[in-house]
Amino acid sequence: MSSDIKIKDQKMIFLDEMMDQVIILDKFKNVFFANKSAVARFGNDIIGKNISLILRDANLLESIDLAIQDKSSQVLDVEIKLPIFQFYNVNIIPDSLNESEDEHSVIIFLKDLTEIYKTQQFKSDFVANVSHELRTPLQSIKLGLETINDGHASNDFEMQKKFLPIMMQQTERMENLINDLLSLSKIELQEHIRPTTELDLKEIITHVIKLNSELVKKKKIKIENNITDDTYKISGDRNRLIEIFTNLIDNACKYSDSDTVIKISLVKKMDTILFSIKDQGVGIPKKYLSRITERFFRVDPARSKDAGGTGLGLAIVKHIVNQHRATMDIISTEGKGTEFTIEFPKV
């Protein structure tokens, strides 16, 4: 008898330490055991509660009833949306640990597959977004080729000359999209690897400003470089940092009117260096600020595409910032402009 109790206690200890969430119910479907993972997920007051107040899913509750009535195991996948969305693979089995006290009780094992589910959902959405983004330029190129090949422009050289620049523009758009996709995929794979090369942010930013001088000149925008004559050392990847500052300067130019000013600065703090770029552009509505770094998210899709944007630039910036263990903030007012600040750890 004592050996049976000891074995039972050992099993309960094992259940308590499992990563899966484990809940044991009595015949009234009230919780009389919840392991550490389940308590962390559903709260300290879970004991004694009816399972219908905790797992509010009709299919799951029906499966629990079947397990109790038929003394049979049940397996199903469940989405639990409150208090936060989570996706579980659930196993419900008759409780062999507690037969003498309550032969009708069951054990519920909840394996949290939320991250796997979200990853699969992300991949699905990502493929759909890429397909959508490529479809428009491909259709435009196809239409142009058909018109030149056997349409009303087949013998009209002047009309052919009108179609060729359009097709070239759409080809460049696809090329930019593919390049950004490759860049994003690469940085995501390397995001966990922190760069260790000592670099001077001032030198890199000055270089990027020079690279974008033609764009700035074309838009008749002034860049006000407020970086003082000092060194600003961080550990970083030079090419990735060039990508960050190129994207941010490019964005500031695209969404600013002529005869406006873009202000750039670096400020040394105790343990960090604060980079800031502030424009006088159209601004971003407050409701979109939290989404602005999502893949393919555009506040104004038509304007973004007209400006040549792929919708991936700020997503790339976010991942490179994360790789450098830096933080990024965005402040914006519609009609007045946007400020991006990135705080880098000092060397």
C-alpha cells in the first residue's frame, strides 16, 4: 500500500514538472490538480474551478464528457482565444492515478503549439503577400508584351516605345522586391548572431548621406547633419548598418515634400548612442504606428508603390536593429513628420 502511494506521488511530481500543461479533473469536472505550467497559464485560482470556466471550447468540453463516460482517450486540436490566443494539441485520458478516490476523473494534457501554428500561418500569409505583390507587375509586363507582339502596337514603333519604359519600371519593381526578400530572409537567419566588429556610426552615416545625395537633390530636400565632430563606437555589421540608414533616409525622402528638411543626429548617452532621423513629411497615423514594421504593411499602398517601395524596408530595419541588440522608437504626427530613433549599445 505504501509503495503504491509512493509511486503515485512520484507520478504526480513528474506531471508537475512537465512542460506541457496538465490538468486533472474529478467526476464533476472540477480541477483538483494543475501542474506548474497550467497554473502559470491559467492562474493560481484554477484549483476547484469547473473546467468549462477555464477552457471555453465546445468541442473540447464534449471530448472531456466522452472521456469520462466511455473511459476512452480523446485527442483533438483546440484554439483558445482568451485571455490570449493559443493553439493546443489536447490529449484527454482516464486518470489511472486516482482510481480508488474517483474512478471517473480524467487527465488533460495540453501541448502548446502556438508558435508552430503562428509560424505556419506566417508562412502562408507571406506566400500570399509575395504572390499578390508579384502578380501586378507581371500582369503589366505580360499585357505590354502581348500588345507589342500581336496587338495594336505590333506595327507601331512609337507606341512600342511607350510600353517599353512601363515594362522596365515593373521589372525593376520585381527585382527590388526579390532583393528585399532575399535580404530579409538572410537577416532573419542571422538575427541571433550579434556582430562584434568595432565601427564608428558617424563614418557610416556620413557615407550613406553621400550615397543618397542624388535622391536628396532630385527631391529638393535638405539634409541637416547635426552629428558633432566626435567618434561614436559600437559593435556592428557595416553593410547591415548601411542598409538601416539607407532605408530610413530613402523613406524620409519619399514621404517628404520638396523644400523640407531632414534632420540627422547622434547623441552619446551613458551606455548607449542614440541615432535620430526626423523628417517634415506626411506622417503616420497613430493607429498604424505599431504595424509600420510589418512585412508588406503600407499606410497608403498606392503612394508607397508609386514611390517604388516594396513594403519590406522597415521590416528589414527592425530585424537588423534587433541583431545589433538595439531598440527603435517611432514618433509621428500626421501632416508634420516622423522621427525614427535607434539606441545602440556602446562599445
